Amino acid sequence: MSIWYQPISLELCNQLAEGINGQGTLMKTMAIEITEIGDDYLVATMPAIPAHHNPIGMIHGGANVVLAETVASYAANFVVDFTKFYCVGQEINANHLKASRSGILTAIAKPIHLGKRTSVWEIKIANSKNELCCVSRMTAAVVERK
């Protein structure tokens, strides 16, 4: 059974990445794309390129966190009635397990808790060899639209 409030598509995700003014977002800047929608998970990818590296040549931990928060935020917003609510990141943590220098990073977000005021998401990021690079957990606040 699907956890999504209404049907979602990759096309919708691409439209959202353009931003409310159509001028792009951090997702565009970081080349993050939503690539798969499951019944209870969302997948996003990001290239491991030099522009995302730290000074010693590996993916900056903050880039991992951007990827994790992006996929979890998309998922959190797709779970609620977006005409009445929206979700924003309230807390995020990350454990960096393995350095990445090239290839594609793939993040999978799955819910741990779906509540009325918060949702909690587990995000696992793997490299092109399917090795776990980062595990993250994000809490999203569910905010009522006024």
C-alpha cells in the first residue's frame, strides 16, 4: 500500500526542482534528481564530482547531508495534503561511513514515523559500487498552511 497522499511522478519532482520562480533550486545546483518512486520509499541521485568535494578530494559531508535532506523532504511533502500542509526539515544527522570521490551517489529515504506534526525518515546513501557511504535520519515538521 502506498504512503503517498496523492499520485506523484518523476515529472512532478523535476518541476519542483525548478523552484517556485522557475529559477532553479539547490537541487539543480547540486544536480540532485529524484529517480525512483516506490510505495513507501523515494530514491534520489547526485554525482560525486569535484565541485562537491572537500579540500582533500572526497565528497564533502555537507553534500551528503544536502542529498539526504532533499530526498527526505520531497518524501515528507508527498505524504501530506500539500494544499493544507507543507513539511520542512527540523533536524538532521548523518554518519559518514565511506569516502566517495567519483561516480553516482544514490540515496533511499524510507519513513520511520509518519505523524500529524512530524515525520521521521531514514536515508541510506550508497556509492556506484553499492557500498554504504552515509546513513542519515531527518525529522520533518508538518506545518499547517495559513
